[in-house]
Amino acid sequence: MASPTLEAAGSNDASTATRKQTKRPKYSKFTQQELPACKPILTPRAVISSFLIVTIVFIPIGVASLQASRDVVEIVDRYDSQCIPANVTDKVAYIQSTADKTCNRELHVEKRMKSPIYVYYQLDNFYQNHRRYVKSRNDEQLRDAGKANSTSGCDPEHKVNDMPIVPCGLIAWSMFNDTYSFSRDKSNLTVNKKGISWKSDREHKFGKDVFPKNFQNGSIIGGAHLDENIPLSEQEDLIVWMRTAALPTFRKLYGKIEVDMEKGDVIHVTLKNHYNTYSFNGEKKLVLSTASWLGGKNDFLGIAYLTVGGLSFFLAMAFTILYFVNPRQLGDPSYLSWNRNDGGH
């Protein structure tokens, strides 16, 4: 006959082994979803108060945002259709020719513009977000002078005469190359092109010891040329262009004019119309704009806040009227389906 002590010991060992072999997770209130919770009761007063709070917060923000946008002074001039001679029928052939493409434009200042005045070029119907276009670059090559031969992903603009192109890829190859110069009252206006790119891009994405090589030396020229004596980290036009846009209509910063413009001033623009947007039915625009504490001109944010605030106010008023016209006692059991009579409530 076995000893009771031995039987108990064997039973304990078996239960211990069972506990060790089980896959049951350790008990906790979090894993078992037993944490204390609070479920607010949606009373009419709570709902109406919530809508009123949203109204009080959103409408002032919307008004301030819309006012900031309206304070921005902006001049937009589309010039691609105006800077082609009237007798030219084949615009693509003209833009690819060696003819002089100097064009003169006049911009009229209708409202005082405080410096700095930002100069942008705007392109329409240009899909920089195309998958093959976005991937046509090599970030290692842009950062490291020892990676000049790293041209993977840059095809077809990766080599010329078996020599690597720096910077390689379609993005750099198609860089915008129209130029602008400005004058007012026969005095030239200086365009400051320093600091137009992101500081993080200059310091981390483009090397200080990486210089252009064999760029735009192929049989087909895509866009702007680069100075081979200036490192990529200082070629800010390239850095701005290489930050691809998400939408087919976009603006990129060209420079800054750091003098005020008065109402009635006439700005004379001399531009070189080189960039080919005619082959894909694109548009080119020159934009001069001031800025507010919120940024550039954009009414959408203010309108969105006002819309949400106005809708919340409407719902608050509707629920208030409904609450007073047809009140309902909270927790009235007569509204339960099994307590309703034929007449209902």
C-alpha cells in the first residue's frame, strides 16, 4: 500500500508539471479586458454642451485662419502661353531649338507687399509622384563622394560614355531651368537664393564633398545645368527640385525679394522660357507671394474650421429646440419596447 505522503507528493509534482506545460497566459486585468471603464451617459445637456464647445473653439480658429490667408498678397502670372511667338505653330520644336527665348512680363502690385516676398515657379500637370520618376535617384551617391558609381535605380540617366552621372536619375535630369530677373523703376531687384531649401536636406541628404560630374552631357538635355565647382549641398535649386511633389500642380521656391513693394508698383520681369511643358500640356506660372503666421495663401483650413464650427452650432440649436419642444425624461422605463402600449410615445 502506497504511503499517503508519497501520493500527495506525486500529485503535487503532476499539478506543477501541468502548470508548466499549459499555454494559458498569465492573468491580468489588462489582457482579460477587466480594467475599470467610464461610459458617459449621452444626456441632451451633455450632447448640446459638446457641440457648443466645438463651436466656440472652431469658429474663432476658422476666422483667424481665414483672415491670415486673406492678408497674404499674391501675384500669379501664367507665362508659358504668352512667351511663345504668335507665328509659332509647333511649340515643342520651338522650345527645343536654339532660338533666343527671352520674354518680358509686367506684374502690377495691387496691394502693399511686405518683405520678404517669396518667388515661386508653379507647374501644372506635372506628375512628380509617378512611381518610376520618384525612384529614379540614388541617395547614397548624393551623400557620399565615394559612391559616385552607385547609379542603381537611375536608369536611363545613369551613365554617359560609360562614365557615371552625378547626380544621376530622371529627377535631377529634368530639373527646372527657367530663370527670372526683376526690376522696379529701372532698378534691379536682387533675388536671394540662400536658404530656400530645407536645412535637413542640405546637411544630411546632399554631400559637401559631392560635385556634379558628366551631368547633362548626353545626347538629350533634360533641364538645367549644374556648376561642377559647387558641391551639391550648396546647389539649392537642385535640392528644392529633388524634393518631389505629391500632386500634379505644385510650387517650388525660386528665391526671396527682401524689399517691400508698394501699391501701384510695376515689376518688370525678364525671363528665359527654356523649360519644356508643351510636350505634356503643362502650364508654367510665376508667383510672387507674401506670408502670414500661418504660411502662404490657403483658404481651405479656415473654411474647414468654419464649416465644422457652423455644423456643430446648427446641431446644438436643433437638439436644444428638440429638447424643449419634445422633452423626454431620462431613464423612463415606459420607453422600453416591452412596456409600450398600442398608443406608444
